[in-house]
Amino acid sequence: MKILLLGKNGQLGYELAKQLPAIAQLVALGREELDLTDLHAVAQAVQAHQPDVIINAAAYTAVDNAETDQVNCYLINAAAPSILASEAKKIGALLIHYSTDYVFDGSKTSPYEPSDTPNPINYYGYSKLMGEEGIKYSGSDYLIFRTSWVYHPDYGNNFYRTMQRLAKEREVLNIVADQHGIPNDARDLAADTVKLLQQPLAALKSTSGIYHLTAGLEAQTTWYDFAKTIIDAMPEKVCRQINPIPTSSYPTTAKRPMWSVMLSVMPS
Ligand SMILES: NC(=O)c1ccc[n+]([C@@H]2O[C@H](COP(=O)([O-])OP(=O)(O)OC[C@H]3O[C@@H](n4cnc5c(N)ncnc54)[C@H](OP(=O)(O)O)[C@@H]3O)[C@@H](O)[C@H]2O)c1
């Protein structure tokens, strides 16, 4: 099996690039080899490599910047995945793509299911939803895995590592306590993807659709409680106090859903 992986330098892409060689012949590309804003090059890369599976772990993930950098965000999160899907269809490849809890507005109070109606409240969420739609309507075989609150303890920029850094710099931290979600370790997301790919490809293709890939409802938390867990486990820190604050006390350019908890639903 030949896999074309895009986004090899992201949190998830980095882990996939480490774990996939055990099960497949891997071609892994980063932005320097393939810029997803160059849609012609995206199509060419698929045709040049002729993979059995395309895994798209690349994305425009700067949620606040996306509000003002909409063209780039749309190209990367919506247009490029749609091109990947239509090129996948031409060669009969399976497309695996990752999406986000931010396609939902967060107004629910029970876990989101894949069949719930999306209603993004920021541009990043809108662009990811448009990526989902483009893939869905391409006619290709695809698996879209929505996930949430992705972190890697040892790699990249994420909440986990930011908390570890801040806990060494500041005695008091104020952390938002009214946004609910499920943190997901990129190592687990990659491992779940690799495990799934050990099934026969024809069987996987027959399960085409949108799924929710998360650590499970028992991992549900708030940013405040997640920060406490991370910092409590640190042997050396200067942080002595973590205060819970409401979202209204931490204004951001892009709105965030208050409730991001998704039920984990994977192909059976
Ligand atoms: N991070 C989260 O909390 C979160 C939450 C829910 C869903 N997701 C989804 O999960 C997936 C993986 O996210 P992640 O956290 O691993 O993302 P990440 O760490 O931000 O990595 C994204 C990767 O995409 C690459 N990229 C951005 N623009 C590109 C372009 N024009 N051409 C080629 N590559 C480009 C980046 O390249 P550079 O390294 O060169 O910048 C980066 O390596 C994404 O689909 C994301 O939407 C993430």
C-alpha cells in the first residue's frame, strides 16, 4: 500500500510520518515540498505519486488569524481538500482527512454526533466545513475524522506546551473555565488512523463518511481543568495559583464554541 501524507510537519502529520512506515510505503510532504495554496500543484502531486491512500493532515489552524486571512484559510482548508478528493476519485484512492469540532456552534449540551447539523461561528470552522462539503460531493471514497483540542506533549505549538511554558514563567495563571471539550493527543490520533488502515482497503472505502475521532467522553474537560492537570504533573514550576475565568474575560478575535464535546464514532 502506498500512502501520500500531506502536512508532515504538523502535530498530527509528524506522528503519522513516524507511525505509517510500519504499515505502508510512505511519501510524506510538508509545505516546502507542496504548498496547498497552489491548487494545480496539489492535483499534480496526487497524479505524480499515484497513492492508494491520501492522508491530509495539513490545515490552516491559526483560528484567530483566519478571521482576517480568509483567502489563504479557504484555499488550504476548503479548496485544496476538494481538489485532493477529486484527484483521489480519478485514481481510485481513499482520502483520509481531518476536520474539527469547530464546525459546530457549541450550543448543544450533550455530545455532538456526526449527524448533527454544523453551524460554524468562526471562519476557521466555516473553511473546514467547506472542505468537508467539497470532499463529500467529489464522489471519491473518503473518511473525514473530526477531532478536537489536538496537542502533542513534545512537539509543536499547542495548549499543553504553552501551559508548561507559562507555569515556569508566571506565579498566577487565569484560564478559561466555561469552554468544554475533549483534548486529543496527536500520538493517539495517529495510532487510531494506522490501526484503521490495517483493515482491507476495500472494506474501508465502503465505510466512506464523516466520523468523530476523540479520546472518549471520559476525557471531557475545560481548558481550566486541562491546565490544572498539565501543571499539577510538573515537578518544577513557579506557578502557584490557577484561576478559573469566563470566556468573556479572555476576548479573542475569533469566537469559540462553548461546548465542543463530540461523541467518538468511528468506522466499524
Ligand atoms: N490543533 C487543534 O487543536 C485541532 C482541533 C481540531 C481539529 N484539528 C484538525 O486536525 C488536523 C491536524 O491539526 P494539527 O493540530 O496537527 O495542525 P498543525 O500542527 O497546525 O499542522 C498543520 C500543518 O499544516 C501545514 N500547512 C499549513 N498551511 C500549509 C500550506 N499552505 N501548504 C502546506 N502545508 C500547510 C503546516 O505547515 P508548517 O509546519 O509549514 O506551518 C503544518 O505543518 C487539521 O485538519 C486540523 O484542522 C486540529
